[in-house]
Amino acid sequence: MGLCVAVVLDDRGRLDQLQQELAGLTPPLRLTAVGEGAMPPLEVMDLNPALQRRRRQRGMARWLLPFGFAAGAMFTFITDLQTFSFAGPLGEPLLGGLLGMGSGWMGSFAAAASVTGDGDDRIRSVRNRLDEGAMVLLVEAATGDTIPWSRLQAARPRAVVRLRED
């Protein structure tokens, strides 16, 4: 999906009305209501930095685990160290590879934690509004499609916040 916009409204009635208006548009938009009586903010990827970090960590692990295994096994061959000589000629590079894979797994956590989210300040402002009791409608358009800005402004929201642009 492309652009994601959070529309902050004061009450549930206006949110439902805007959601019905936007649901009938073509091309279709992905709409997610967040707040009291709707989806909790902790379950929404765009509003929860912990979920975003976990997704980054899994993506990094997908690459770092196999490369860590290969690097560990290769290191055992290249250095000709006999660190795991008890494991034999095949077991030694295997154990080195497993240790390298463990290093890749730890590296995926460090890499994911070191990257701050692009819109942390914007997410924080939306979360603060949710804590105040406001309702939020997340509007996502497919890549290349436009958001109906005039309809969003006609709903007279408290705020319109761009969370991300893909």
C-alpha cells in the first residue's frame, strides 16, 4: 500500500460517516478505525513502534542467519583453528556455522533496535490524541492512487497526519 494518513476525529459518529463515504469510492481505500470501540492502537502496525521493530528484526534475521552460518563455517575453514576438534572434521565447521548463525540472530536484534522509525513524532502525536479519547481513521491508498483530500477535510477532523509514504 502507498500513502497512509491518520484522520483524527472527535466522536465515533463522524468517524463512521466518513468511513462509509470513503468505502464507496473507487479505487478502493484500505480503512482502519482505531480507538475506543474499534481496533486497539497496540494492534496497528503503523501506530506501534514495537511491532515495527519486530518486523524489522525478522526481516534482518532472514538475511543474517544464513550468512552468519556461512561466515562461521568459512571462518573455521580459513583459520584452521582446532577450537572444536572433538567434533571431527565435519562437525567442527558445523559448530562454527551454528555459532555464526547465533551471531547473526543477535545482530538482527541489534540492527532492528538501532533504527528509529521514520515517523516516531507523528505516531506519538496520533497516540496522544487516542489517549485523549479521540478516534482515528487510517486511510491507505494503493501505490499510485490518490487520497480524497477534499472528503477528508469536509469531515472537519482535529488533525490529518501523514504516517508514511511508500
